[in-house]
Amino acid sequence: MSQVHFILQGKGGVGKTLVSAIFAQYRRSEGRELICLDIDPVNASFTGFKTLRVQSVDIMPATTIDPRRFDELMELLLNSEAEVVVDSGASTFLPLVSYLEETDAISVLKEAGKSVLLHVVITGGQSKGDTLTGLEGIAERLGCTAPIVVWLNEYFGPFAADGTQFEDTGVYETYKDKISSIVTIPERPAATFGRDISEMLSKKMTFDEAIVSKDFNTMAKQRIRITRDLLFKQLDGLPI
């Protein structure tokens, strides 16, 4: 059974592409045949990861998103024998969620033998409330059709800075039966781990590329390796 992974969040700039890249690298490390798709017409940053061979899907032929282009995306997903990771942008979030809901597209994928997971990014810092609202909307509209993997991205600050853990929020309490797993991208020292990962991402490098690159010194490579292994270990426990 092949799988389809939608990376979703209505708030922009919270790490959807980061999550897409991490997850794609993890699946590739397992030897999975993988297709990566970028459907963000405004900021197609996922396509910058050349090693992942990301395909850009044009759903905005003019100045607005063409909802019928999602039909073409569905055909691609239905006809693919490989696992697929779909990175959606903030501008495509509402049209995509509406399309999936109104057409019951996830059921169509499941009837075709596909397993579907919804990956939703949550952050600490200033975007915490907005990302929780985004999760709530996805859980309410699509949570009955596919399990949700929550990615807790603490790059912008610890989620529990105010003492409230994600599991203590009303959103989690209401929709916890729809959340299959939680993956944490932990806050790390900005001057060391943070800088290394930022430089790696700015160069659109994968973990493995950075670890062998002359652009990073020995200890920077070690910190990147530690980060990769920490994240991959969490993903080992996902029901995927």
C-alpha cells in the first residue's frame, strides 16, 4: 500500500518546507521510492532541494489558484506507485483543504489503496496561536478521514514558554483521538546547532549533503548529524 503525505498549515513561514524535507529524507533513508511535490505557487522553496528531485505542480496558471488543477494533482497521486510527499503553501492551504473536504478526495485515495496522513506544523513563539487554529481547522474538517501527525517546531521558541505543553491545550484535548503522533523539532542553542541548521537550509542541502560538504567544519557536521539522528529516531516510532 503506497502512502500520501500532505504537509499542511494555514500560517506561512512556520516550517512546512522544513518538515517536508526532513520527512522526505527520512523515507529515502529507509530505501522508499518517493515522489516529492511542491504545490506552493508563491514560494516554491521545497523545489530547491535538488537531491530530493522535487516536482513543482502548477495549480496557479494565472493570478489565482485554479481549483480544477487539484483534479490533476489527484490523478498524479492516484496513478503513482511510489510514496508521495506534498508540500502545500499558505496560499494553497484553504483551497486544498476545501477541495479535500468537498470532494471527499481522501476517501477516493483510500479506495484506490492509498494510505493518507496529514502532517500539521505547530510552533512556539508568536505564531503559536495561529498554528493551533490551523490544526483545529484541519482536525475538524479532515480529521475523520485521515490520521494527523503533529510536528511541534520549536525553532521559533519553546512551545511551553508559558508553561502550557501542547498536550495541555484545548485543541489537543478536543482532537487527541485524531492525532496519531507528535514529532518535536527541538529548540537548540542558536549560536551552534541553530546556526548550522539555518546555514544548511539556506543552501538547500540535505543532512547527508551537509555532513560531507566542505562548507561545514567537523563539529558543525557533528551537530547536524546529531540533529538528523534525533529527528529520525522520533520518526521510527510513527505508524507509517
